[in-house]
Amino acid sequence: MMKFTGCLGIMVSSLILLLVCSLTFFSCVSGCDYSCLDKPMMTPSRLVVKFGDPTSATCVACQQACFPLDDSIRNMEASLGTSNINGSTVTWTVNRMTEWDLTPKCFYTTATNDQCCTDLPVTVYKSPESVSFSLNPSGPLTEGSEVTLQCDVQNIAPAGNLTVTFYRGHTLLGQVKSSNPTKEPVNEIFSMSYNSTKEDNGVQFWCEAKLELGAEGPQPPLVVKSNETTGNWPRCQHCFTQSSKNKKSRRKWEDLVRVLWGHFSFSDEAMMKFTGCLGIMVSSLILLLVCSLTFFSCVSGCDYSCLDKPMMTPSRLVVKFGDPTSATCVACQQACFPLDDSIRNMEVSLGTSNINGSTVTWTVNQTTEWNVTPKCYYTTIMNDQCCTDLPVTVYKSPESVSFSLNPSGPLTEGSEVTLQCDVQDIAPAENLTVTFYRGHTLLGQVKSSNPTKEPVNEIFSMSYNSTKEDNGVQFWCEAKLELGAEGPQPPLVVKSNETTVDVETNSKPTDDAPSRKLCRFILCLTLLSREDFLYLFSTNCLGIKMLSSLVLLAASFTTFFCCVNTCNYSCPDKPVMTPSRLVVKFGDPASATCVACQQTCFPLDDSIRNMEASLGTSNINGSTVTWTVNRMTVWDLTPKCYYTTITNDQCCTNLPVTVYKSPESVSFSLKPSGPLTEGSEVTLQCDVQNVAPAENLTVTFYRGHTLLGQVESSNTTKKPVNEIFSMSYNSTKEDNGVQFWCEAKLELGAEGPQPPLVVESDNLTATVYYGLELKVPADPAPISIIRGEPLHLTCLAEGNPKPRYNWTLPSNRGHSSVTDLKIDSVDFQDGGQYVCTASNIVNSVSVRFDVTVQENFIPYIIGAVVATAALILIGSGVIYGCYYKQNKMGEYRPTDAFCLGEVRHNTVIL
């Protein structure tokens, strides 16, 4: 029986031991906690190292949680390198980086098996072995054809950080980023489409590969350039004959006028008397006809969409009213040459222009106009005029900015008040933004919608609900004139006066005197009962002793619950805290001083003064209590300063304490993340990591330098949290290429850091696809052209992606480029409708040209006029011979046969 019992005992004890070990195992093997408050800190926080190079990192495992060190484990886990532990510091060292993908982990494990970890992101890189550029197809190209630009990058890592940029000469054509997530070296091929033009002939194309590894990587980023490939585009054969043809045409007109005018300037006095009037009339008619045709062929509209258009420097001008300014225009690169056959200038209502070759310089000594738009242009020998406008913004800073409240008297708690900001004599108003402030807290912004260019007075207002905390707070506003990158930097800001608000509260102090009197009565009753019982029932009777103990216990509980909750916060002589509100960074030391009373707690021997807090120590010196904390490790605490008089009156004041932590990181993203479509709704998202307290956090969204909106957190948690803020935004085509970002601001009031803590996100460049918009009329006026003249039609549209063009012709003659159609000499078969269609992935647009070809009647008219003039001359000669030469004796002329009447013959006697 004993053997059986012994075996059974061993089995039961073994089962119990197994159960205990299993529970211990599953309780000890816990996941690694990455969100612990006192987590390991890595230096650097991110590591970028070249493959084959040495590297190292240091980890401070904890500040306090892993102490005492003998009861914890600290180390770093990594598949490469060695770690050295020195107290709470762990150093990781690698002699030669030979792995592409690794993530060292620093951790500590406490005596209670709590494990806290931090990973070290490591990026191992290798610069490109070679970068080469090529064209596909590789042979000579045809004007207007589509070619593929190709860039080959060999043996690069990591590919996800690679950006390839294509260039035409020094002009950036586009960028392509790799989406390959591979960590090890790879070969990548990047390409983009390009429409060739005749100007590309002889131009060098190339590409460059840039490895952008962030602030921890090489600075500047690694860049490797490719070879340069010269484009070979056959030129069109008719392009160089147009100018000479036009010169010959001009000379023919000039010769014709000169011949006709010279012909009718015949010097014979007798002839001029008879035919002068008729000749002048005929020549005047012909000259009027020629000038009319020349005028209507020369007066053409200004073309803003020409390929070789004037380039302004700067492209936009911002100038203060009354200041001098200037701008330079390079009229053309090639189209206005030779310079002797073209006109270059700038049209302005103010200032002077100076022409030097193809460069025009515009100068103004004093800007005295508010609305001016200089126009730079050139006119070729073919009477084609190409123009570019220079946008000019003339500004004037505000003369004064004033703030007021409406109503202006003392406010009532909870009432609505209008904040008003008056801005005097400001221009241009449409660039003005007014911001309202409560102390250092931004309340809101209002932008002007006034398009007037000249100075105006503007009034801005916003509604606000007053609270009792506004009493004694200063309200104000500021006016900011944001004129873009070309304007003053930083932007012009004028602040208003500060107005102190007086708020009357409706609350009345509570009087808990009756409860205190009741408390004192019960306390006295308890004390009397305790002494009476001790005196009357000092026997050995067990039942009486038990009864007295129950009565004493009931009285004590009654006294406790009645007296403990009697702290009076509205007493006249209440404790005064310095500071009245405390803002402290987590982990920093802090202190506060309390003067318990001015008079009520005297004499000091009969009162109690102290501070209650869950952290720190207090030191009492007379009526002053000093509270000190060596290291703030609690997120939510409210120290209480109090005094209790001899009559058990207790008066208290709380010290509001805000413990903060700045955001660990702020990131911006768009939802959806791909290219956007014009007019679509997109969500702007801002992720803020590990911030406290969240309720004091304000996130601001920006488009470039323009504020889009602000979102405040409603999270009342005191401890660090991760917050996601978002706002809706309707995309426009102007957003293409614009950088969007956000900033997180921790506004902790006047007692917090000044200026407030601000952490900005990275910039994200938006890509917006938008539909095509014609830059020429969709249905231009019908075109009537003379047979044999050249025809030039232009079709131009703007959009993203760039448009593709297709021409539909009434005949197969002519040649078209991307935007232009040219026919050197039109015939009747070229008459009809020409349709140009431009399209991209968003939409397509069309332009229809109705062309009518007419016969050239001008040579016939000129021939008829010349023939008539010749007949008149012949008839005049006949009349002259018949009637004015009859007195010449002995002469016979053949023209006498045409004379009518008697002809006398004189006889000569021999």
C-alpha cells in the first residue's frame, strides 16, 4: 500500500510540475513589444552603408525600465557582425557589409520577462556599374514620328531608390522611378516616349541615374550620367526657300508699282498737260489696290502658341509700387533670323525698351501703374507675329491693420462674438490672407476674393464663442501678403494691436458650510462615544467589547466619508500656484511653488499645509510648499496644494500639468496614390506617430505655400498615440507638378515651448491628368486663298498627358508636323475641310478649317488697265500728229494718212 501510495504521489507531483512548467513557458515566451514607453534608442535611427564597407551602431537599451541591470538582459540580434554590451549600452559592429537584407534588433528583457525591442532599418547600396542611353528606333528619324528614349542601368542596389531623368540638351524631359523592391543588385531598363521635331536634329539626348538614399545616405546623392546621343532628323526641303520666295514676291510688287508710277511721270510737257490727270487717276487706283492687298495680308493676329516664342526673364515680375524694375526678353532662338528681315520689340504702357540683336530690355524708373502687362513680340518677313506676355504684380503693403470685437463691451460666458480685422490701403487684395489669434493659438484664416489691382480697404471677420478661460486673454490678427516665389521672402506680414477680453461668468461659489458643520458634529459625537465606551465598559465582558467596537467602526466610516470630500476650491484666501499651469516634457525635471494662504492658515502651528501628488516630493517652509520632480515619468497627474485650519476647514488649488512628447514622425500621402484626374476628389492624409497629448495637436495641410485647411485632434488620451488626419480636396489641372505636404503643430499655450513644436512631413509631388483645351479657335473663320499661294494651318491643344495630333485632309497633298500643316502652293483640289484631332487618355478635341481656293484675277486686271492706258497713249499721239504738225512744209509723214480734212502742199519753184 505504501509503494502504491508513493508511486501515485510521484505521478501527481510530476503532473503538477509539468503544468507549472507549461504555464511558465507560455507566460515567458511573449512577443516583442515595439510600443513600450521606455524603448531602446538607436544611434543612428537609420543606417545607410555601401556594400563591402564597415559600419556600426549604438543602442541605449533603456532609460530606467531595464534597471537594475543584473536582473535584465540587453543585446542586439543581427545575422552579421558582433555586439558589445556595456551597462545599458549595446554597440553593434560589422567589419565588412556582405549582406543585402538585414534588420538588427536591439532589445532588453526584464526580470518579469517583459521584452521591449527596436529595429534598426539598414539600407545597403551599390552605385550603378554603368548607365547607357539609346534611341528606339536607332536610325535617322522622321519629323513628327514617335521615338522611345531608353536608359539602361546596370548592377544597381537598391532599385527602389533609383530615379532616372531624361534630357534633351540641358532641358529636362521627364523622370521615371523604379518600382522594383529587390534589395540585391539588378539591371533596370527605363523608357519614355517622345515626339520628334525638326529642331531636334543635331541635339544631344542623354540620361542620368540618381540613387536617393535620404539624409543618412551620401550627400549629394549618387549620380551617374550616360553617353550623349546626337539626334539625326532629316530636315524638310521647302523650309529654307520660303523666305527667298517671299522676297521675290515682294520685289515683284515693288517693281510693278515703280514701273507704273514711273510710266505716268513722263517728262514731255505737252503730253502731261493732256494725259496728266488721267494717268494720275489710273496710277492712284492701282496703287490703292496694291496697298489694300498688302495691308490685309500683313495685319495678322498675335500668336501665343508658336513653337519658337519669346522667352521672358523673369517669367513673372513682382514689384513694389513706386520702385524701379526691368525685364529682358530673348525674342527668338531661330525664327526671327535674319534680324534685318524681322521686327522685335516690347509693347508697354510704361517705361522704355532697348533692342540689341534678338534681345529686348524693358526698363521702368518708377512703377506708377497698377495694371500693366508688357508684351514681347517679333514679326517675321512672312508677317507671322509671335508674342509672349509678362505677368506683372504691383503690390503695396498694408498701411495699417486693426483688431476689434463686436460687441465691444465685456462679454458673457458662452455668448457669440465677432472678431473683426480691418486692413487699410492694400494691393493686390486677392493675395491677402488674414489670420485670427487667441494668444499664440491660431483660430482661423480668411482669404480675400477681391480681384481689384489697385489699393483697397478690406474688412475680415469670423465668429467665436466666448468661454470663461478667455477672460484676460489677448486677441489679435495679422495680414499676410503672399506674392509667390518672385515676391518678398518671407512674405509681408503686418500685425494688429492686441485686445484683452473681459468675460463675465454666471457661476457662483458653492457654500458647503452645512456639510462641514455636520462633519464636525459627527466627529465630536464619535470622540465622545469612544471615551464613554472606554470608561463605562471597561470590563471583561466580551459581548460589550464587541458592541463598542462595532459602534466605533460605524462612526469612523461615517466620519471618513463625510470629511474626506470637503475640499473647498472657491474659498477667498485659496492657495496660489507658481506657475499657475505647468507644461513639461516627458523625462524632464519639473517643480512648482505654492503659497498656501495669505492669512487664513495662520498661526501656522494650528494648520496643515502640503501638496498631494502621485510623483515627486514636497518641502514645506512656513506657508510655502515646494514640489519637485527629478524626472517626469507619469503622463496624467494633478498636484493639489491645500491647507487645513484648526476648525477643519480645508481649502485647495489644483495645478494643471501637461506632459508632452513631440511627434516621432510625420508623413503625408494621397488617397488614391496614383495619378489623379482633373476634378476628382482626393483624400489628403497626414500620419502623426507617437505624440502626446493628442488633444493639443493641430495638423495643417499645404499646397505648395498655400494653406488648405487645418484639423484638430479630438483624442483626450494623455499618453502617446498615433493619429491619422485627413481632408478632402478636389484636384485641378493646376495641381499637376505641385508639392503637397502637412505639418503637425503641438500648441501647449503660453507655458509651453515658444514657438510651438512643429514637425513637417516630406513633400509629395502630385500628378494630375486633365483634358485637352484648345489654344486656337475650334471653328475658325472660313479661309479664302488665291490659287498658287502657300497654306499654313496651326492646331494646338494643351493637356496632361501631352496630346497626339492627327490631320484629315481633302487631298493627299501637303505635309503635317505635330501641330502645323503646310502646303507650298495650293490648287483647286486643296479646297475643302481640314480636320485636326488632338487626343489624350482624358478626352479629344478637334479643329475644322474650311478652305476655299479662288482664281487669281489680279494679273488680268493689271493687263486690262495697261492695255487701256496703251490705247489712250496711242490715240493721243495720233491726235497730236494730225493737228499740231500741219505747218511743217515739205514734210510728209505716214501719220498724215490718218488726218481728216484738207492738207495743203507747198510748191517749191526751182
